[in-house]
Amino acid sequence: MSEPAQFKPFVSPQTQMKEFSVKAIVMGCIMGCLFGAANVYLALKAGLTVSASIPIAVIAITIGRKLLKTTILENNIIQTTGSASESIASGVAFTLPGFLFLSMMNGQSVGADFFNYMTILILAIFGGLLGTLMMIPLRRSLIVKEHATLPYPEGTACASVLKAGEKGGDIAKTAFVGLGVAMLYAFLQKVLHIIAETPDYATKLANKYFPAAKVSGEITPEYLGVGYIIGPRIAGTLVAGSVLSWLVFHPLLATLIHDQTVIAEQLVKLGYLKDVQTAGGPGGWNPITHVFDDSADAIYRAYVRQIGAGAVAAGGFITLLKTIPTIITSFKESIGSIKNKKEGNTQLRTEKDLSLKLVLFGSIALIALIAFIPMIPGDSTGSKLLLGVLVVVFGAFFVTVSSRIVGLIGTTNNPVSGMTIATVMSTCLVFIGIGWSGKTYEPMVLVVGGMICIAAANAGATSQDLKTGFLVGATPRNQQIALFIGAIVSSLVIGITIKILDKPTADMVAQGYTHAIGTDKFPGPQATLMATLIKGILSFNLDWQFVFVGVALAVVMELCGVNSLSFAIGVYLPLSTTLPIFCGGAIRGFVDWRKKRKGEVIAEEDLGKGNLFATGLVAGGALAGVIVALLTAGSESVAASLQKINLEHTLETALGVDMYKLLGVIAFALMGLMLYRIAMKKHDGIQA
């Protein structure tokens, strides 16, 4: 397959330029270790991660190009190598701590013995390699053939950053102005807390007309930027799904459930609450008054998120069915490219992938290693062989789904946990079908779920990197090798970080805790949920009705002509995530409409002022999140110092809670207005 007609990468295929160099790989590995450690902390603490590709690209421009004299292709290798850390960190932190929360046997979890450094390291490396491996035959179909239909927002933004840094002048200035605005905004929001992080308005559960409805927005610069990059259509479909969840399902369920203790019992069943006599959990359960502080959040965690998980699983399956012809074509073309290489090596530099044979033999080797490595749970070689087969089969499926999802809405909003839930459920059903049920099989299910989570997350990041390389004119084979190296090196640090964070403090030990993960300090929400699902299914105790409602919802959307996967992602994600993304998409739609009316045409849209400024917003917001994480992750004294300059309580006291939230909305609106005004400026005649 040739590249899309009229498309020309920034660096032509005929250009010979330094790319896969030692300094690029070393710097990329250092960045990967740094961002990997930060994202492990964030994932365990708050259940989220920050994008690494764009911040690393910015660092590559400011440090690599200035001090190490790196080329644009070397800078691309730096961000490609380092970006593997983010996805692997999230996949590990979202699943593998679940070993600690499985069923109890002899006074400890049946999976506790597998929560050791070597097992974590092996699963992290295998999952990371699988994600990159499965993307090799998919690059041509998803990145090249669907270049016009799959925007890959972070990949496109990352390419814009690299090109802007290479071109310099006003192009770079626009991107770095966005970066500066986002950093200043994030400082006011995440450090001083002058700007509220998530303003919201919610109705009470007792409201007669519209109970437990909630409108909220995590008003960050990175969400505004992502929304602008993906555009109004995708952003609108996303927010529509969230509106269904938060303004339809929530009031409906609240009307039917009068006793909030029922919701609390459901949260206990899912592992979010220890028991109904214990305070806390999603929504802030009060065991004395038997009410939630935030009933909307409680209902979301108890019921709606399961519906969303079912919808994402069904949407992913529908997506796979649609993609099968393209995948088959891609495999045929990959095989054809191998023949062409043997016949005369006539491929252009920008079309050279690693051999398809590597995918085949790599998958076989992965299955064999899982079967024979003693650190992986399983009572026999045969049972572990089944684990390997399941990992490769589910990996091929969810790598495809993950790549398409991030192609639509970006890596940050990739619902990997939804895919992991689907994997866990499917694996449990396979086990039950062959007569494997009970506590001893729970760790084996988590191995499959964990590796697929890591693989799907890494596939999403890999897709963004390959999109960046496609736009700037990189050699795919070099990027794929860099991704393998980055996955292995970052896994070494991620495993160490997660074990360090799991060490309990003296106070925790005094209270009887043997692990810090699972406490209020590092709750590990996704890992807890995965463990609960595994226990529930293998013990025949799961609410399938909510999952099947989600499946039916995805089918309905597809029959209505709506992209079921995009809509399902919106159902699964909170409105606080999709609403600010929609704001960015709405601004993009309005800008395009105004420019169309004026008859303006931009020859190279990814280097338009609006996209460049949006790129800066995404990069600045992500960088700020990492910096704050690094400042607080390893030092309680630094965290205490930051708390001293936290002005949230002071402002809430002086202005009132509602006015404080309104102040945040105004600040976000001003940033949106700035994005609009910059996007409407005339182009300066950029030369490609």
C-alpha cells in the first residue's frame, strides 16, 4: 500500500538524516523512567495518568535540539522511546495491585505471593512488547490508509510540536505560547488552587423532579486542547454518551432507589466500600445518617460504570467486525511488502516496518515463556499455556480496538479499564466453561487481564507515536525498535516504583496494614475493581444485567447510525471529562464555520494557529501534571509545603463555594476565548 495521495511527510522519504542514534535512545530511556515513575504514582493515587509523548517531545526540542544537536527524526525517536512508559505504568498500576485484593486464604490474599518485583517486571515487559508487536501489521491500515479519518490527536499534536520546533519562528512561538498559558493556568489550578479543578452542580437525591443529576467539568487546558484537535463531531458524540449517563440514567435510578443503603451495599459488593458501617468510598458514604455526600458519584460507581463497561466491550466488538476486512488487507500487504523486500528492496524508507515474521514468532515465544516461567501463576504447564494463548488472542483483539479508540479521542481518554473488564469477564467465562472455578484460579485471571491492560494501553501510545512518525517522515522500523527498548527499560523502573510506594509507613504498620496500596494514601481504585469482578464471576456472583444493558445500548447506537464505540466511551467516562473536551470541539467547529464563511483555506491544518495553540495547551497541562506528581511523590515535606500555599479554603471562605467554582469557570472560558481568537488569526504563509 502506498501512502495517501498528495500527502507528503515533513521529511521526505528520500532524505537521509540521523534518526536511530545512541543519544536519542539514551535520552528517551531517561525520559521514560521519569514519566513512568510519575504515572505509577498518579495511577495509584488518583486512578489517572498523564500523557508522556507531547511533554517528552517538548523536552526533546528544548534540550535535545539545543544541547545535543539532535535532528527532528532523533527527537521523534526520543519521544517514541520515552512514551512507552506512560502506557505501561497505567496498565501495571490499574491491574497488578489487584493481586492484594483477591479472595483470602490462610490469612492473606491468594495472589499476595505474586505481587513481587519479578512477577510485576515480567508481566510489564510481556504486556508492553505484546502491544507494540501487534501494532506492526496494523500500522499500514490504521495509520496510513485511514490517515484522513483517524486524527490520532496526541500523535498529530506531537508531530506539530516537533515540526514547530524545527521550523522555529512564529510557528514555534504559537505552540510555546499555548504551552506557557497552560503552565500558568495549571500553576494557578494545581498548586495555588485559585482556579477550581472540577466545578460542578448537582441535584439532591431527594429532589422531586430531577434527583441525583450532576453537571461537572474538569476544566484543564489539556482537555480543551484535545477537544479542539479531535473536532466537534467526535467530541459531540462523546459528550452525548456522558449526558445519557449523568442526566438520564442517574435521575432514573435515583427515582427508583429510595434507600441509599442499597447503593452502599452495591459499592461494598464491588469493593469500593469495606462495609456499610465504614465511612468514605465514592460519593462519601455516611454510615450514621445512611446518606451520601455525592449521590450522583455513588450511583455512577455502583451501576452506571458497569453499563458503560458493557457498552465499551460491545462497541469494541462491533468495531472489530467492521475492521476485519481492513486488517486482512493490511496483513496481505504486509506479506506482500516482505516479498518485495526479498525481490529488490524497493520500499521507501518511510514504509519499512519490522518483519511480519517477528509478529508470528514473537507471539509463539511469548506463549512459551508464559507457560514455563515459574513466577507466573498456574498449577501446571498446560494451564499456563492456556494463559499464553488467551493473552495473544485477546491481545490481537484489544490492540486493534485500543488503536482505533485513541485514533478518535486520544490516549488520555482511552478507556483501557473497560477493555480490561471485558477481558477479565471473558477469561472467567472460559475458566468456568472448562471447570476452573474457585479462589486458586483468581490470580491466573488477573494475569490475563493485567497483560491485556498493559498491551492495550501500550498499543494506544504506540499508535500515536507511529502517527507522529508518519507525519514527520520517520522510519517505522526504527520507531518499532525504539518502542521495544522503551518498554523494557521503563518496566525496570515501574516495578521498583510500585514496590517502593507499597511500603507502609510506621503509622500504617501500627494500624495493622502490611501494604500501602489499598489504603487512603494509595487506594488503587481500578485494581480493586478488577479483583472484585474476578471474585464475583468465579464465585457466580456478578450483576450481569448492567453489563447486558450496556451491550444493548451499543447495538441501539449502531442501528441509529451513531458510532457506538465513541458513544460508549462517553457513557463510561464521567461528564467531567467529556464536557471540557466538547468545549474544545465546539470552539473548533465555530472556527471552521467562520473561516468557511470567509472563504479562508489553510493548506496545512495541523500547523494552523489554532491547532498549534491547542497542542501547547495539551503539552503544558500534561507537563504540569507530571511536575506536581514528581514534587509530591517522593517527599511528604514537599507535599506539606504545597498544601500550605493552597488557597482553595481561603477563597471558598471569602467568596463562598459557588463563587469559587464560578471563578474557575470564568478562567476556563477566558482560556477558550484565547484559543478562539488565536485560531481565527490569518495564516502567515507557512512553507512546508
